[in-house]
Amino acid sequence: MKNNRKKTIPKIIEFFKRIHLHTILLILGIYLLLCAVCYMVLKGDGTETPFWDIVVFNLLAVTGNDYVFIDNALTRVMGIFVLILGMVGLSTITGYVSSAFVEQRLNMEKGVKKMQSMKGHIVICGWKNDLKMLILGILRKNKGLKVSDIILINNAEEGRIQNLRDDEELKGMLFLKGDFTEEQTLVKANIKEASKVLIIGENQENLDDELVDSRVFVGALLVRKMNAKCHICAEIKTERYKNYLESQNCAEVIYVDEYARYILTTSTNYSGMSKVMSSFLDNGDGVSVQIAPIREKWIGKTYGELFRWYKREQNILMLGVLENMGVEKELKHQILSEAQKSTNYGEIIQRLKSVKTLETNCPHLNPADDLILEKSMGAIILGNEI
């Protein structure tokens, strides 16, 4: 019951903001003031008419009932003013209320229409209390990304969404209220044209971790079905669903407890490990671990050659390579396409076998200098953000 009240109160407040409550209260205040003047005039003439009777009589007149009042010239004039105010005020109030609903509907339709024309955008499914910082971090890491390239899908309370809408740093971001585990919601977000999808789940109904993760899992499967080429990143809270997502070849599965457990255990052996890990991820100085594509000119050359070039030319430390980088479907398609070009049946069979056991995004840290660089590899580097 308490949780329902917490959800309802912000919605009521937001509704009153949209209908211009301050204007409505001003109209009602003027109406009561005129009723009070009528009351004072009648009292001066010796007529004892209760104040609330005057309010009721005028209200009846405003709503179209027969106007009944004391036969007094001044009070009749005041009644005419009250009637005029009532007609104008009532029309204003109903106009504000209806326009608020119309505006909300138009904004939703306008946003959805814009989403349908977007390509290469990022979709964030779910809600976190520090969502603003997450979005700003994404924008900082992706130099060419604009706020207007991000669509946010969740069922968060209207008050929280409005806070993000009003934030100057997030102006232009699109919001879609709905359930990301439903296909129709993802269709509205034009998920088939999205380049990246981040699923962080949401616990708006006090669900336990497994139920939250099950929604993340369903969302990831649905996104993959609708867009086989997009990069999916999913955050989960239970190891069980980490294994489920990995078995479905989800590109990135973030199991936060696993990282926290590693840092806690290693910190007991090495002093300063938590700060080292923070520096690796990004402690705000712009230096962090990144994955860069390997240029065509380095394909076929050795890891040692590229390692020395990074250090000498860009003052960047190369930590290793990421094998089979990219989306599984695209990699398999690429391998099969190259296999078809070959006239060596043994090589074709070998490539077909490798497709079945293909594992994407496998990090290989500190490899031997004579490792031959391949087209499907990425460079794991530590340096200033590119």
C-alpha cells in the first residue's frame, strides 16, 4: 500500500503541473472574493444570508441552473460579474485540463514518429537511480554520439522521467514509456535500426533479482530476434542468467557481483588494488582500457610490431588482442563467405567446423610477439580515450 502511494503522489503532482493549477486557483480565488463582496453588501443592508449560500447560488448560476438571489440592485450587478467570471473561468479550467491531455498525446506521437526515422541509435531499456550519470558516461565515451541519438524505454514514474526531461544536459533525448519485453514497444523504438541496445532491467514492483534478470533475458532474446546485427549489452544480478545470456551469444553480459567479488578478494592480497581497477576502468583522468579496431595495414603482421608502434607513435600501452570481435551472426557470415571463395575442399570443411565452435569477443592478454594479427581481431589498449 505504501509503495502504491509513493507511485501515485508524483503522478498527481505532475498532472497538476500540466493543467496550470496556479491559474485555476487564481480564478477560484477571484470567484470567492466576489462572493465575499456580495455577502458584505447584503450584510450592510441588514439581510442575513449565509456566505456559503451565496457561493452555492452563484455556482448554480454558473452551471446553468436558475439564478436565485435577493432582490437588490447591487447584488444583481455582482451576480452578473460572477456569472461572467464563471463562464470564462469554467471554460479556462476545462481548456487547461483538456489541452494538458492533448499535449501529452501529441508529444508521445511526435516522439514515436521521430524514432521511426532514426538509424544507428542507442536504446537503453530499464531504469537505474543513477541513470543520468550512466547516460553522460556513454556520451563521453562515444565522441560522435549526441543526446538525440538515445532512446530511453522504461516504466518509471512520471516524476522521475520529467526530471530527466527537464535536465539541460539531456535535452533532446527521446523517452518511450512501455515494457521492453513487449515486441510492440521495441517496434516503436525502431529497434531493427538500432546499433546498440543496453538492457539494465528495472525493479519498479519490488521483484526479486531472478525475476528482474528474467525480464532482461526475455528483452535480450526479443531484441536479437528483431535485430541480429545490433550490439547487445545486458546487466544482470544473478549468475544463473549470466550463463543463460552467454549461451544465447549476448555480446556483453555484465555480472556486477562477479567484478565486485574479484576486487574484494584481490584487495586482501594487494594493497591499492581497488584504485588500480578504478584507473583501468576510468577514474576521470581520461585514461582507460579500450578496444580499438586493427587497421587493414596491420593484418598479417605480428602483435609485437603493433605493440611497439602503439608505444612509440601514440604513447599507448597495448595489453593484448580481442579475438573474434563483433556480433556472432556477422562473423559467421564473413567466415562462410570467405570459405565459398576457396577451391580447397579441406579448407572449406575446416572453416565450416570453426563456425560451429566460434566464440566471440575472446580476450587474449599479453600474447607472444609473433602472434599473427587477423581481420577479426581488435586491439586491447590502455591510454587516453580515443
